[in-house]
Amino acid sequence: MNLIKWISLFVYIQFYLRVEASAQTIVAPTLEDEVVLYASTKQVNQFFRRFNNEESIDGSRYYEKDSLYRNPITRSFFLNLLFDKENSFVKEDLKRQFIQYVGDPEKPVFLDFHGGNWIAQVNTIFYWEGKEVNATLFLKLQEEKIGSKWVINRVCFRPFEEFFVKDTQDTVHFLHPLSHELEFMNLYKVFHDDKNILQNYTERNYDPDYLALFLFEVKKGNLRFKTVTDVKFHFFQVDNWYFELSQFNRAGYNTGWLISDLQKLDSKEKDSLLKNVYNRYE
Amino acid sequence: MSRKSLIIIALVLSGIAPVLFAQDNVTPQRKHAIDSLALEKVRDLSKYISIIGDKGTSFSEASRVIKRADELFATGSKMGVSTLASPAVNYFTVDNYFKRLMALNYIKVKIDWYSIHYISDLEKQPDGKYVGVVTIYQRFEGYGAEGLKYTDVTKKDVTIYVEKKHTQINGMPIDFWDVILGDMKVTETKKQ
């Protein structure tokens, strides 16, 4: 029996056993709708629980003492359910390899909410110089003395990046190597020349801190938050694998928080992928 | 009946709806009790939304219920609303959200709640409170003079803050866990 049929049977039983608590509050509009809602991975929290097989079909939490807690058989059902089935870029064979890897009976891999190595990508709109401009914020979960919190660790904001494009081949604008003998009086040239090439006077590996600039501009009132348009998560928690988690709000059973990208990687590829993720504009 | 039992009954009857515990960590049993309390608050919210949206509810009654609904939420809570057509979130104060619901331009409104709900784990935040999210689903039908005019299904993700509080009854100190609602994200999932 596949999982959807299993859920259907569960909901069917629930449907006929249900006692309406009050005419005003509880009504089961249709059986079909309920099956869809049960099948949906409704929260990121549920994604974690399903990935690890830490809850039943109806979403009741399993704890360590429960016999089905992290049960490998039901876990493989759930793992199959957690992929965006409309995405043909993630090949079936790769999915199978991933499910086998995390479900290895000798060395199973589980996701850990507090385990680090996962980041949130939040696509937003800000008002900037009279226009609406996209900004992508990256957040990570930071452990505190008490509890934890999400913190912003990066921002991608195209106007800033365009501002700092550096001409690495520039052989015209520089401070000559004996500038120090004149106590750098030639700095007048740097700061009075065309401001667009100011960055050419910085060291080769100069990497502007866009988040500092971003916060500065918000504090000065030049950038104003409008809204969030989309959220996704990037997971690097499973050794040698990367996956992306996105929310699918659509008809059918394959909805909610699902794996939208999956890649097998070595440690070098992991660094370059992470860099790629941080430079994403969507 | 012991004095302590009488105090617990008094607290329940006083509407504080406590989940009484001595320590401040959340065991599975305690989580279960907090979940029930959270669901009770969310069900109250559902009931209030149904009453406020009902065109048969008088203005004065709806205004009274809006006040009651407001009291379920922590100060400054927001409602973030997105639709299938526009996933960007529109922000409303709790009060404005209910007033907009009350003012919808239909002859008749029918609001049903799916029995399904989902409750997240509780996570501790730096101020010592616990935070969780309860997800519920609502079906809305708006009728005009010529019949059913609009219907949608929305997912409502409601933040819950869980806090250990202290009180004294008859000089006896009592610790209890209380639940208050926070920001709510409303996402349209189906529209006809």
C-alpha cells in the first residue's frame, strides 16, 4: 500500500469516527481535501520529523521510548514523500542513492534542528531610492545561553554589488609604490577622482561587507522593508550531500515543504556551492 | 479534597487554564498538556473568526468578539496575508485583520474549519519563553445575491508563546504554564 492510500485510509476512519465539537468550528468539507492536507508537509518542523521518522501519519510526535521512533521501514515511506515530484532535474537514481545513504541501517543519518549547517534564504522587497528592489537575506540559527534565535549573516543586494565592481586590469588608477615618501599626499587623487573607480585602489582580495552597508542604509532610513516574497532552506547537514528545501503551494498530494534540489558533493564542491548559494538572486 | 486540588480547580475555573508544573523543562507529557492548551486558544480564535465573519452577527456583537479575539494575542502581533496570485506578504494589525473580515462585502459568509491541525515542537528562545507554531486550515465561502461568489482554503500558521508564570492563591505560590498567540501567517492554498 503506498503512503497516499495509507493516509486516505487513516483519514477515512477519522472522518467517520469524528464527533463534531461545535457546528460553528469543526466541519470536514471533503474527504479528498483532508487527505491532501494530511499528505502535505505543513511546516519545516514536520519536514524534520518526517525525514527522521519522528511522527505518525497524523502528525503525532514519536519520542525515543516509542517503538516506531526513527523506524527505518516507515522512514523510507516518508523520505520518498519529501521530494518535489514535479522536478525532473533531480533524477530518480540520485534520490534513491540519497535515501539509501541517510537510511543506511548501520549508520543512519538524521537531521538535527540545532545541528547547524543549514541556512535560510529569505527573498524580500525593500524600497530603495524611490523604487522597489529585491534583497536576499541569509539567516542561520544561532545557539544562545538560553535557547536559540535566527540571525542574519549575509545579504545579497544588487545595487551594492554593482557599486563595487572592480576593474582588476586597471593600470591607470593606483597609488605608486613611493607614495609613502610623500606621506601619501597623493590620496587627494583617490578621493577626488571619479568615485566610480574608488574600489580600484583597494587590495586585490578586498571583499566589501554588504551586510554592514545594508544595515547602515536601513538605519539611515534609505532602505525600507516592504515584504517577504519567498523562503527556502539550504541543507549541508548530510555529509557529501546538499539539498534545498522549498515550499510548494499547489494542488495535489505532493505539497508543502519538499526537497527541490539535491546534489552529491565532495568537501571542495561544498564550499563552491555554498558560495554560489550566497550569491543567488531569485 | 486537598487544599492544593481546590486551588487547581479554582485556577481552572478562573479561566487561567493552567498547565501546572514545578520545573521549567518540557517533557513529552508536559508538551502534550501545553499542546492541548495551545489548541484550545487556537480553537477560540477559530470560533471568534467564524462569529466575526458571519453576516448574521450584529455590529456590536462582532465588535465585542473582536476585543475578545485581540486578547488572545501578544501585544504588537501581526497578521501576514499572502494569496496564490501574490505570494508577497501583506501585513495587518490583529485588530485591522478582524475589522476587514467583518466588513467583507458578501450577503452571507460561511467559514468552516478542517479538523486537521499540526503542532510543531516547542523551541526555547533567548528570553526563556518557548515558541511553537500551530497550523490549521479554514474554508471560506462568500455568497452574493446570485449564490456562491467566492471560495478559498487558507492555511493559518499561528505562533504560540509558552511561558511559565507564577501566581498566589490564598497565599500559596502556584507556578503554571500559560499560552498566548503571536504573529499569524495566512496563506491561500486553494481558490475557486
